[in-house]
Amino acid sequence: MGRDTHRMSTSALVELALAEDIGPGDLTSALIPADHQGRAVLLAKTSLVFSGSEVFEMVFSQVDPSVQVRFHHSDGASLEPGTEVAEVTGPTRSLLIGERTALNFVQRLSGVATMARAASSAVSGSRARVVDTRKTTPGFRVLEKAAVVHGGAANHRFGLFDGVMVKDNHVDAMGGIGPAVAAARRVAHHLVKIEVEVRSLAELDAALEARADVVLLDNMDDATLRAAVEKNRGAERPAVLEASGGVTLERLPDLADTGVDLISMGALTHSAPAADLSLKYRS
């Protein structure tokens, strides 16, 4: 997906979010004179990694194109409590109408970026990279995956269309890893990587024999992961190895120490707590 497509999907998401919140009109902000001008500042209330500048600005642009947003910090910046992230100026009605929707986006995305920073820091100095998954909030994927990168972790495939991932259900349906990989090679062009999920060292042998490009080692303990790394090193055509399943921040250093190349962590997007930011009106 290109940037224009991403921007269009984000714009549609913002439109939906605003319609959900405003409905036929904001009954409270209507009390303020239409010509009243105001200023508000976006504040970090806790330590966080900021993400969501584009969608934050897009919210106010859709509410009222005359609203101006000026950022003091960029996506990926580590911020301390009390930091002024941005200044928003324009008709006071418009600032208040867009406030909650804009905050909902940046709080969610900054939470993802903050967890991604913690995850990437946990494996610093190792060969392993922490990557996200498709376990994203529906409609938010482009934003959440960008937030993962802002935090210093990396992206897995974006969707079903940009990589082959043969999981346990595919293997079971096709009657084994070999037939499943062979079928994948018949339908995928030569630039597409083929990843296979395995549940045991025996299945790893089958995946390596089938010449999978990437092997996902699902829910294995550290000792089994180490054995898998050794087995892969001795293979005629070693694969990229990805550890997955029940990954927590606390376990990341031990997983990295096994020697795997990638560690996929669904919690980056499905369990990251929202960061605490607020929009404070200034007279």
C-alpha cells in the first residue's frame, strides 16, 4: 500500500470517528460564539513516545480547515511529563469539537509507540528484532504499524496480500508442511517470501526441507528455541527464524538470547495501554 492509499484510509477513519462523536452537532460547543478564537496545547502527562501527528492534525482539518496545528515534537520523540507536544489555534468551537477524537487517536498510537520502544530496548545489543503482527485494531492498522516503527520496533507483513504465511490451519488443511509450501510456491511470485509456522522440531525439519524462507517457531520454550537455532545453522538452506506466542516485555531478553532473528509480539498493538495526553485550553 502506498502513502496516498494510507492517507485516504486514515482520512476515512477520521471522518467515521468524527461522525460517531459529533452526530448532528455538538450541543455544548454551540454555546460558544462562532467568532470566538482560542488556543490549546497538547500536553504529555506521563513519560511516553509520541505518535500520531498526522492523524491529530487531520482531525482538526476535517472539523475546520482554518484550525492551525503546530508541533513542537515529532513522531518517535521521547517525552517527559508536562512536555508541550503541539499548539492548536483557531475558532474555539472547532478546538473543542475536535478535542476528544484527536486525543483518542494520539493516546492510542502513543501507547503503541511507547510499548514498542520498551520492546526494542529490551533486545538492544542482540541480533533479534521485535516485529508486530496483524493483531491490530480494525481500521487502525496503518496507524498502529506506523506507531510501532516510531517506537523503534519493526513491521511484519501488512496484510494477507503482501506475504505468504502458512499457519497451522493451512498445514492441517493441506495435509502437511511440504504440500502446503509447494502449493504456496505455485501461487506466489518469486519476490514473495514464504513463511511457515511450526510447532515442533520435527516440523522445523519439514519446513527446512521444503525450503521455507522464514520459519515461525510457535510457543516454544527457550531450550527448544535454542535447539531450533542450532538445527537451522546446520541446514543446507538456513531460514530466518521467528519466535512467537505469548511474548511479553519481561521475556524478550531471554528470547533474544536464544539466537532467533525475529520476535513477533502481538501485544504491541492489541495490549498496549493508551498513553496519557491532554488538550488544555489557554485563554
